[in-house]
Amino acid sequence: MTTNRTLEGDELASATAKLTTEARKTSPSLTLTAALLGFALICLDASVVNVALPAIGSSLGGGMAGSQWVVDAYTLPFAALMLSTGAFADRSGASRAFALGTGVFTLASVACGLAPNLPALIGARVVQGLAAAVVLPASLALVRQAFPEPARRARAVATWAAGGSAAVALGPVAGGLLTTAWDWRGIFFVNLPVGALILALLLRAPRSERRPAPLDLPGQTTAVVALTGVTFAVIEGGTAGWTALAVALLAGVAFFRIEARSPHPVVPLGLFRDRTVAVAVATGSAVSVAFYSVVFVFSLFFQQVQGLSALRAGLAFLPMTGLIAVTNVVAGKVAGRYGARAPMLVGQALAVAGLLVLLYVDAGTSSVVTAVLLVPLALGCALTVPPLTAAMMDAVPVERAGVAAGMLNAARQVAGGLGIAVFGSLVGGGFVEGMRVALLISAGALVLTWAGTLRLR
């Protein structure tokens, strides 16, 4: 009898130890940490490079067009492929897709840091963008998988989102610090230990199930060709630019024909019949043009026109970017209480006012004054985005939520990339004059979307 009890006790202890080990291996907190770091890493690379652009230009050449391509070579594939990578993550399993995306992103970052010339750097940036497009939806799917209980999942998603906001805020400062203390290559090499840590943490995440998810490869291909053609035409110009624009127009027509007939389109055109969806996508795109293009232009302005160091240029963005995460939280609470329309209207009006105030800036304006004048634009953009996202999610059927989210994020990234292409060309002909034209274009776009928002219920 004693022996049997001892055996039963040993078996119970063994089973308990096994369950404890399994729980430790699949810790939701470690999975969340890995997903947060992955999301933060790809957000950081969208903003960290701006302050380093003058140093990259001095090292590798390429002028203004080279600087535009260094940014857009990452942004455009990231944006365009985001239309399909959610389905790819479902088909291959979120954990596998996340590991693949993180691994490729880390290796591409090393290739960026080792790039011997500008074409090699741009090629590596394209691969970074491809990998980032895989990491984003897979990281969010991992969070959803690790936290099945709704209340805990909501807190985890909020933490995940905060990681991205913090990375965007720290990007210019980190870029300036690394470029000054090390070299522009340091902004890419720093991704290596972070990527290794993410992959190590991912070993504790449970293996995700594969789920059937249709892919619209013809639609995805024509979208990439159209966006690349437009960007090339704007940046390069000349005969090659006109040829690229013609190819982009043909690809655009083919894209819309494919999407109208496809049973599983990457962009369901029928969703745009809903006014809220159309306004949300248009507003999100206008906000991205204003925010990302201003960060790009002023990164160059601080260094090339005012002669600031990379570190001082990065610090000049800190008041602007540091308030974004806090304002995002406030905007979510305001939208929850008063609805999305009110904070969207206030946010866009504040952003327009911020853009118009920046018309005051010229070569002799103090960098401290300029840093303060950038704040209203950031507050307005941060106040607008969470409510418009919530409004769009409320306007679409539940089964279309993932597609709608991918469509909105892709539109915002594409708009930001095209804005950089256009505004970079404007400042190339005369920096301060071109900068003012860019500010007025951004303000005009936001005035139009403000009028659209006013018509929402």
C-alpha cells in the first residue's frame, strides 16, 4: 500500500512538473515580449533612418533622390505587401511567419550595415520592407493566440501598440545618437542583437496552427508594380519617369479590374461604398502624408540647411514624437466617450494649424523654436488616428476586420511613401521654398478630409 501511494505521489509530482515546464515554455508574457519587440523593431526602422540620411549621402552619394529611395525602398514594399501578408501568416502559421520575417529582417539589416554602395543599400532596404510586412500581422496574431481571454487580450494588444508608438518616438533620437557616436551603419547593426533576442524568446511561444487563407497573387503583383512605377516616376523624372508612369497606369487599371472580379481580393472595393470606410482611409492617408513627409523634410532641413549635427537634429524631434503615445491613449478614451467624429475633427484641425505655423520656419529660425512648432502637428495626427481606426473597424463586418485593418495600414504607408517622393522632389529645387509648398499641400489634403469627416454621423 505504501509503495502504491509512493508511486502515485511520484506520478503526480512528475505530471505537475511537466505541466509547469510546459507553462514556462509557452509563457504568454514572453510571447507578448517577442511580438512587441518585433513590432517595435520594424517601426523603429521606419523612422530611425531619416536623421542618418545626410551621413548616408556623404558616404555613398546619391543626392536627394538617393535619400528618397533609402526611405521608400523600405516603406513601399512594407505597405504594398501588407495587403497579403496577413493571409500568408494564416497559411503558414503565425509563429513560423513571425520567425521567418524576423530572421530575414535581421539578416537584411546586417546587409544594410555592410552595404558598399547605394544600390546595395537600397536592395537590402527592399528586403527589410518585405520582411517587415510579414512581421507586423504575424506579431499581432501571436498576441491574439497567447491571450485567448478578451480582457487580457485587450490589455496585451494595447501594450503591443504602445511598443510601436514608443519606437516611432525614439527613432529620430536613436538615429541621431547612433550616427553621431558610431556611424550611420550603426542604425542597422543595432537590429542584430534585438533580432537574436526575439528569436530566442520565440522558442517559448507555442507553434501556431496553419489555416486556409486565399491569396490574390495577381492583385498583389499589379499593386506592387503600380506603386513602384509611380514612385520611380516622381523621384527620377525624365524619359524613364514617364515610361514608369505609363507602366504604373496600366498596372493600376489591371489592379482594379482584377479586384472587381476576384472572389478573394486583397482590396475589397465594395467596402468603399461605405462613407465611413472611404473617409477613414482618406483621412489616414492624409495624416501619413503630413506626418512622415514633415519628419523626412525637417530631418534634412535641420542638418543641410541649419547645419545641426545628427544628434541635435534627432533631439529636435523629441518634443514632437514623445507626445504621440500619450496622445494616442487620450484619443482612444475621448473616442470611447464622445464617438470618433469629434476627436477626428479636432485632430485634423490641429494638424492643419500646425502645418500652417511651420510656414514661419526658415534657415534662421532657432532649432528650439522649430521643435516647439512641430508639436501641434504631432498632437493633431496622434489625436486623429485611433478614432479613425476605431470608426473603420466599426463600419465593416466582423469577418472583414482583418482585411480592413490591412487595407487601412497599407494605404497609410503608401501615402507616406509617395509623400516623401513628392516632397523630396519639391525641396530639391530650393529647400525652404519647396518645404513651404509641401506644407501647404499637406494642409490642403487635411482640409479636404476634415470636410469629409464633418459629413460623418
